[in-house]
Amino acid sequence: MEIKQVTFSYDRKVELLKSVSGEIAEGKITTIIGPNGCGKSTLLGIMSQNYAPQSGQVLLDGKLLNSYKPKELAKKLAVVHQHNEAPSDITVEKLVGFGRLPYKGLFVPFGEEDETAVDRALARTNLLDKRKSTIVQLSGGERQRVWIAMALAQNTPVLFLDEPTTYLDIYYQIELLQLIKDLNVTHGLTIVMVLHDINQAIRYSDNIIAMKNGEIVLAGAPGDVITERTVKAIYGVNVIVRNSADTGMYLVPVGI
């Protein structure tokens, strides 16, 4: 995916994205980081065709994103949003099945291919034993895995996740991030996600895009993007960056 000189604002007065350009590497995990309000989720929305830029272009597989028909794009790109809602009495299996809508015509019943896709998505997210459970019966971490399973049922090569660890405790955050890493390594998905936790971004990303004030200020491998100087410049926080043979690279905040 290529992003070329994208500008965006909701009211055409305050620019939330300012001539943003960048690339998403195929088969890698790219994480977007930056302070609150810097444009992370907005950029993800532009890249998933939820918003239309005022100027600039986004290309997917060399084709303009806005030239894809909705069902065509939904076979290329799946999105797990930050806030998701579903009826509390819907079963896991039924909700995941909605991921098959891009492949269905009106009133066309589920076929063998759809059932296989749902089963595969449930297996990949370790939810086979929860398939008959209702959403209200699940923990927060399990619910987030259901939304990822629904995206996986779309059978797309690209997966976007907007702050997938929000509202989860540390156990479920790590469980989810390990799942995301496995989907990339084992199944070859290209993954783009927005995270707040810089240490998690370092550990689970191949590439990091750092944003501030609606602009991409740095992009590259975690070791190139995350330094004591760059974290201070982007977040206004003093940190110490360390490397350990056991844990790899990590940072420790020490003050402002």
C-alpha cells in the first residue's frame, strides 16, 4: 500500500492529516504510534476507505483505493475498529459469519466454503470451544478475538486493527498481540495496527510509523525510530532506551 500526499480534515478548517506520505510493507507488521490526537486512527481510516482525503491518493496493489467497489475492497482488506458493538445474544459463530458477506449475494445461504472459512477463523483465534456462546458470556479479551475472527473470515491478505488492546488488562493485551504476531508469521498477513504502548510496538512490529500533529515524522524499523531523542521530540517525555539479551529493546520513562 502507498500513501501519497494525503491531506484530510473534517470541516476543511483544521487539517488532521497534512500531506502525509508513506508505504506499508507487504507481509510485515506496521504499527502507527504517536500522541493522542496526532492523526493515527484518522490515517488508518483513510487507508481503509472509511474517510475520503481532501487531496492525495492511497493505492492498494497499485490501484487507487477509491476505485475499488466495496465488496472488492472487502476481499482485500479487513478492519477491526476500536469500538465494536453487537447484540448481546448473538453467538460467536453467527457474528464471525458476517465476515463472509463480501462473498455472498442477497439471500444466498451459507455454503461449504463459508463454513470452512468460519471454522478456520475460529481455530486461528482459539475460539472453537466458544462458537455457541453468546457475546455477553465472553471476557473482554475473548470478545476482541471474536472481532478479529470475523475479519479473518473475510479471508483478506491485509488486516487493520485500530487500538486492539484498548480496555484489556495486561494478560489479554499480550495474548492478543501474540495472536496478531502469529497471524503474520504463520499465515503471512500484512498487518497495520495503531498502538499506544511503545514497548508493545517495539516488541511486536517489523516497522513503526511515528506521527505528531497530523504528520509522519519518522518511519522505519523499531530500532531506528525509537530513540531517547525521538521519544522526547514526539511525546515530550524523557526515557531511557535499553537492550537486553532476554527481552530485546525496551524503554523506561523517567520524567517530563
